[in-house]
Amino acid sequence: MSRYLVTITPPTPNGDLHLGHMAGPFLAADVFAKVRKMLGDEVVLLSYADDYQSYMARKGEESGEHWLDLSRDNTRKIEKTMLAMGIDADHFMHSGENGFFIGRVQQHLNALAEKGVIKRVEGAVPYDQELEKYGYEAFARGTCPECGYSTDPSQCENCACYPDAGLMANLHSPITKKPLEVVKMTRLAVDMRALSGVLKDHYIKHPARRQLGAFIDQHVFSGYDQMWPIERTGDAGIPVEFEGADILVSTWFSGLAGYEAALTEYWARKMRPAQAERFWREGDAKVAHFLGFDCSYSHALIYPAIASLVHENPPEIYHYTNAFLKLDNEDFSTSRNYAIWAGEFVAEHGVDAVRFFLAIKAPEEVPENFSLKEFLAWKDEYLRIGKSLLSVNTAGVSLSLSLAEAFARWRSVVDKSGFSMRSYASFIWDLFASFSQSSDELERQEKAALIAMLSGPLLPDLSKQMASEYLASLYGRLLAGATAPLTAEALAECEAF
Ligand SMILES: [Zn+2]
């Protein structure tokens, strides 16, 4: 048994969640957490509202409401939508004015300062004379000097780099649309060169997979030595102290602190506060971060480094990134209200159908497109097969080599190092298709039994309806025998349990 902390990148609570959020980290993290529980691991799935994000300050100014009131309203909607989607987060922290959170950010800043990683550096910051705003995030946009994509100056929304505002072309205010000037400012920054050793050690032990691999090669193994400013003078940020002065630090610096604080708050509410520190102390912990690729700078460079510097026995850290889902080939947008809202959609179409289709379409490597027409055609087929699955009697299915082989294939697509929700969904959809196409009764029973036993993390309703004590015991025997090689002897071993 392993102990896992599974995290979903904190949503900005400036609106509800749409299908794009779901097809990204939300659903994948939930499916992963449910799979690990099914394999016998101890798992806590959590996230929190990113209340100190500069976009909340902007939304508050635009609407005339206090940013914290806005956040609380939207956080309630977000939690309700997660529940409706079958996403069983163990805890969803409200980070605004939360002592656990602010204390943890302070602790991380102090630890990095003690190790000599925090420096004061002069750098370029966009400034809006008209609105009297600094443009770290929500109040400036421009062209990324690395990839040429339009982004705010915090983390490039396309290539995930930290763009130096002094090198960004076309800097302008997203509010007035007018050009912005750049001022020089001295701020606290993380010296990335000082982190290079711990990051190299980390990625040699746990090589990054998929699209993150190239990013890690560029930022860890190619002599990268940027200074990454973390202070947010004159904008939103987490209030902490540094050398006796009150300062604000960026929400991007504070994500690991947020996950740690959420774990602390989770165990505190369960009246077992020591459990949270035990998780970080005992050296057998695993952390699985689910994130949009655009959040890679903080999650893949800063957080593993902080974890190595603040914890005596740092956890094994895994990253699962995603690209964007598009809606009829255009970007989803909360601010332009161009979206399909997840709560309304799932109320109309049912949890399983929405989860299954989004998992099949998950933009794990490259952007994918959602089309309502395609979904509706697929849903008809899914409902037809689902109905016929419920009429199958699976009580006579016995352990066979084909069952053990299918179980081993399932294990390989859900394995922690190569986990892919998309491959898992394809695996289950292939079982649906072969069940539907087969006219052999025994084969149909076996496929139905596999769907009932292995689809639970993806299709909570259908698997519950198909469940039986007999199938639970069959699954137990498959799981117990799964460590042995797949031979006739292994099968005999499965039978022995
Ligand atoms: Zn870029």
C-alpha cells in the first residue's frame, strides 16, 4: 500500500467550472484517485480556490464586490459542480484569509531564504499609468518572447515559460487596450540556478513524461539560470513577512504551500492533525499533481525544489499535464461566457456519459475539440450498449487466462508512472465495443464482468448497478494474483486466493 496526495490545480474562483476544466485536471485527478483506492492505496484528493490570484482582484474591481465575497460565492458553485460530476475531493480549501495557508507560505519562504535561494533582483514590470496598476498578471498582456503566443506576463499560457516583461512585445492593458510602459523594480526572486542541482536529482529519478519532458530538458538540463520574481508590490498576493517587512508574494510561488495547507486542514477537521505532518515526514509519500501544461513552471520546477528543501524525506512527485479542450474549435472562455457549464450539462446528460466522453476526448498531449453533435451521437451508442450490459448475468464468469490478460492490460494503462485517463477510457470503450459485437454468450459475460470490475473510477453509476459480491471476490483474486507473470501457473495462483 502507498500513501498518495492527489492534487487538482486550484481554479480561479471567478466563475463556475465548464467542460474544459473537467476534461483537464479535474476529471483525470478524480479518476486517478479512484484507481489508486481500487488498487488498495491510501489516497487524499484535494484542491483549493486560488483566492489570491490577480484575476480575482481585477474581477472584484470590475464588479464592485470584495474579491473574497466573490470568491466565496463562486467557490460554492465550483464545489457543487464537482459533486455533480462525481468528483469526490476529500477537501476543497478556501485559501482567502486562511491561517493554515498563509502560515505555510511563510514557512516555505523562510526555508528558501535560509538556503540562500531567495535574492533581490531588479527587473521589468509593466505599468498602467491610467489605471495606476502594475501588470504582473491580470492587468497586462503581450507577446511571449519565447513562443510568440499572447499571454499575461506571469507564466506563458502556451509554452509555460516565465516571460521577461522587458522582452515582451505589444504589452497592453486588457482593460483599456492601450499600450503599457515598463518600469524597473527591485523584487524578491527565486534564483533558479541555485535549484538546478535538486531539480536534476529529482528528474533523473522520476523522468518527466509526455509534453512535460521537453520543458524539463530545456529548463533543468540545459543550464537554465533565470531569476523568477515572486513579489507582487501593488497587486494581489499572499501577505507574509520578509526581513521584518510586510510583503505580498505571488500565488504561483504558493501552490505547494496551498496543497500542504489543504492537507493540514483536512486532517485537522478529522481531529487527527498529526496525520498531515506524518505524510511529509515518513518518506513513503507520493504526490500526483494534475495540471494544465501552462502551470508547469510552478508545478514542475518550483514545487519539487521546495519539497526537496523543506522536507527531510521529500515525497515522490508525479506530474500529469494536459493541453486545452476547445469548443467547436474555439477556446472556452469564462469571461466571454463562451462555454458549456459542467453542472448544467451533467444534469441533462448524466454523470457517466459526460465523464466517459470527456475522458475519451481528454487533451492529454495536444488540444482536442468538443462538439455537441459528436457527443450526442456517441451518447446514443453508449446508452444502447449500457442498457444491454445491465441485462447480462455475470455470476457464472470464472477466472480465465483472457480475464487475467485483460486485467494486466488495465493495470498497465492505469499505472502511476504512465497513467493516462484517455487510454483507460479507450480501453473501457473497446470492451463496450467488443461486448456489443460479440454473439458468443460466454464472451459477452466475460466482457460485461470486466466492465463491471474495472470501469468504476470512470463510470461510477453503471459499475455500481452492475456490482455484485461475486464480482468483488473475482476482482480480489485478480488483484492478488496480478504481481506474478501471466502464465498458466500465475492463473493457478490467482485461483488459490
Ligand atoms: Zn510562450
